Amino acid sequence: MRSVSEWPSPFPIPSFAYDVELKLRQGNETFQKTGKALSVARDLKMDILDKLAQAMFALKAYPDKYQIETVSSELVRKYPCLKEPGSGTGHQGWTTSIKYKLGNYRSKLRQAGCNEVSVNRKRGRDEDADGGFTLTKAKRGEVNHVPDHPDNYNDDSLEEHRGILVTEMKKRSKDVDLIRSKMDLTFSLRRKEVVEVQAMVTEIQERWPALFLQEQICYEFLRITTKDLFGTFTAAMDEYCPRLIKLYRVRKGAFGQGMENLLDSLDEQTSDIAQQRMRMCLEGLPLFVRDSGQKLFLKCLDTDPEEKQTAGVKMGVLTVLVDDGGPTPSQMVNRIAVVLEESIVLSDLPDIPTAFAYLFGLLYALNIEFPKEHKYTFETVQHIIMGLSTSCSQRVRSLKTKLLS
């Protein structure tokens, strides 16, 4: 499993074989004296590319274009003798070569049985004949997307440990330490199932009930991204909430009555101000980034049947209000829950920000794509709040610029 969550800058060029280092050292000396680049023989280039591909894969299986460029630029900076004459940057050719070498390296790993690239094997005509090939790779800052099994374990042996987990979860008094150790051990099997099989949430609940424990959602997010779910989320929200509220107030007229109501409700609060600010920032975010009108933060009455409370809800945070029989809905909260695929998967949560953090963690744990209707809301959380990606849409980039200005 990988332990680095961010692409290093500058990229640490690995040490090459002793004979390669000698040739590059001599090449640098000649370049300094005469300005003449080294004539790179095929075997020398292959040695360099092989080493770079291994070092890059150790950090990320499918690096982005700009990340590959950082490697080629750092290679030429460290070894000026490798600079390409007539090239604007001096490393464009190296960028292309590294890209294709990485593809070849992944092919070798696929043949060797590496899980992370095996899930991307192209299907033959007999398999998945109706659908096209989809590249299943980490796209949201997942550091450990589909790791290999631990040494001396395979699908069958890990399946036995999964059975122990299921049995433990049925007990009234659960062994928390045992659950965590077995969840750590079976992580690779679980990710393989979640990413490759893409099962329904109810099926995953049946096979991996421990994954829906609150503490295990945090641990799973840490395993996948190496980031502390609540620590990162809370610290960032504390930093950005005052700026977000300021933006909401300045532009509230552009977002209709919904934003006005949220700001008014915040102004009326006299207790738990920090928590209420965070709630208001999250509920106002879909309005500000102009996501679909389909709500992410939902409300219902405790007298409504559960199937009615969750009908048609792909994902969301549900606030269940007390039905006091009055003409207008009571604002007294009965419970707060997380809904996925029309089912309540977490309930009795203390507040909306906590529920939203768990929802975000579950999207990673279950490898669920961000819904189109809430694309920019989750992208904002992913890119700005959690710092899980370096690229984003123009709409989110514009918001980030406003927040940092």
C-alpha cells in the first residue's frame, strides 16, 4: 500500500544503475564544457525509463499528464546532458517516452497479476459485449485504489477472514480491535470487490457490514487516501466558513429565496454558532455553485413511512423532524441520517456537517461516482476542502480564487 497522498514537487529522480550514473555524470561534464548533449543509446534510454516507471508507479499507477511532465523536466534539470536540442522545453520527447514506458510497465504488471491494473484488462467479445471498455483508475485522489493482497494471502484465505468479520458483527458485544485488524487485513479483497464488481450498496452491506460502522468509514477513508477524514474536513471548514458566508451574503440576491432563508436562519442562532455556520455553508454550497435543483440536504417528518422518506434519493443527508401535529412543520430534530441508493445506511448522527463528512467518506469507501446533479458541490469538497485533487472544473477554480483572494 502506498503512503504518499500528494505527487512530490520536485519529483525525486531515483538513482540509476552504477554504469548508467557514470555515463550521465560524464555526459554532464561534457555538456558543461561544450554545451553538447549526450547521445543516448537505446539501452541507456531503456534503463532510465525502466527506473523512472518503477518510481512513478510506486506513487501512482496512472499519473496525470502534468505529473509525467514534472518527472521529465526534473530529469533534464538533474541531467542537463539529456536535454533535447531543438525542443522548446528540452524534455518533450522524454515526456512522451515516459508515458509509453508507463503503459508498457502496467502491461507487465497486469500479466504478473497486479490488482490495480488487472481491473483494467480489456474485455473480449464474449465478455461485456454490450458495454464499452471503461478505465477503472483512481480519479479522485485515491492513493490505494486497488492494492495487491498482503504477502501469503489470496482471495480464498482473505474470504475466511471476511467471514470472521461478519460473525463478529452479529454479536451484541463486538470486539472493536478484532474488527479493525480484520478490516485492515481484508482491505485489498474489499477494494477489489468494490471497484471491479461495482455491487449495489445493499450487497456491500451484507458482505461487509463493518464497513458501515462510523469509525470504520474513517479508517477506510484513511486507507484509501491516507488522509484523516474528520481532521481534514473540520480544519478546512473552520478556515473557509467565514469566507464562504461572506460570499453568500455579497451575492445572495443571485441565488433566490433559498440562500436568503439559510442566511436568516444563521442570524437567528444563539448557540453552537460554529456548528451552525458549518451547516449553513454546506447547505448553501449547492446553491452557490449552481448545482441541480434536486436536493442533497433533505427533510421529512418522523411520521412519514421510511420508504417515503428515502424514495428517489440516490444520496443525501436526511433530517427527520418531529411531527407535532401543528399546521407548520416543527423544527425539532428527531434524527439525522445518511441515505444511499434509497436506503438509510447511517442514522442517529449528531449534526448535518458530521453526516455530510460520513457521506463523503462512504463515496470513497464504496467507490461511488459523484452524481451529476451535485457534481460541483462534491468537487468543491474534494478539491478545496479535502485537498484530494490538483485539477478541477473552471467553476470550482473560480470559487477557489474568490476564497483565497
